[in-house]
Amino acid sequence: METGSNGILTRRFFMASAARLALAGPIALMSTRAPANGSAARALAFEHTHTRQTLALVYAIGNDYLRESLQQLNQFLRDHYSGEIGNMDPRLFDQLYELKTILGTEQAFHVISGYRCAATNLQLRKRGSGAVAQHSLHMEGRAIDIRLPGVALVQARDAALSMKAGGVGFYPAEEFIHLDTGQVRRW
């Protein structure tokens, strides 16, 4: 992977990835349609705070999600306690892309939690964490807990709220925000 002097993946890397995927043809594209975005490639970068793994990829080009990229994202955002892999809602990636665009950052999202299986969710609830909902959208692959280096948590929360795209939870003591593709709400 190509990085700039600050260690951040370069725009050239993302564009080259998009071009390679576009040349792969329709097999690489999902039938699920992404929001209209011309022919622009949409890329995201992540660092998982628990597994220390990193991932940077183009997940959609124009109106199409890239099947291989979505599979990589499902693997990356697996339940880090059990290793179980869920199917993440691609609309969640669109929210993250919009969030980074609003904030004007190319920084990698730090992931605290992505998919969570029912057994893990129950264990976390038993530990007494009030932040774990009984019917958490994490169990449906429709939620993610993140932070962005160099972006104040309040600023990230406010940008997420401005999108009116789903639920936004604010956890300043734990230093993350929650995004989901459920009803528009906040806590």
C-alpha cells in the first residue's frame, strides 16, 4: 500500500484501487445499488482498536457496491470477541463516507465495535454496561462505534447528527460515537 509521509494512504492509492476494480468488470459489482454518486469511487480506511488490523479500500463505484470490498469489510468488522462474521449494511459505509466528507478528513476511522453476535451482546450486557442495548443493531450489522483521530468527538457527533441518516450515540467517557442505519434518533 502506498502511503504519504504522514503514513496516511494516498489518494493515488485509492484511485488506482478503484481503477483495478472497475476493470474487473461486473463480477466485482453487487446488484445492490448504492446512492447515486455519478461514477465516483467511494473509499474508506479503518484501524480496529481491538485487533490492530487496518483496512483501506474502495467499497463502491458510482451506483454499485463492490462485492469483494463488502466481503472484506464484513471480515474486518467481525465480532472481535467470538470471531463470528456478520453481514454489514452497506448503507452504514455510505454514512461513514458522508461523515468523512462533511468533516473534510482522510483519516482512518478507529473502530471500537462493528458486528456483534447475540452471545457477545448478552455477555456485554451482563457486565453491566448500560451502553449495550438488548436488541442492538450491532447484531444485525447495522451499527458501528468509531472515532476519528484529529477530529473532536463533539464535532464528529454534530456532523453525524446533521446527516439525519440513522441513530447517533455519543459516548464521551469511552471516546466514541455510535452510528447506525436505524431510525433517526440520538442519545
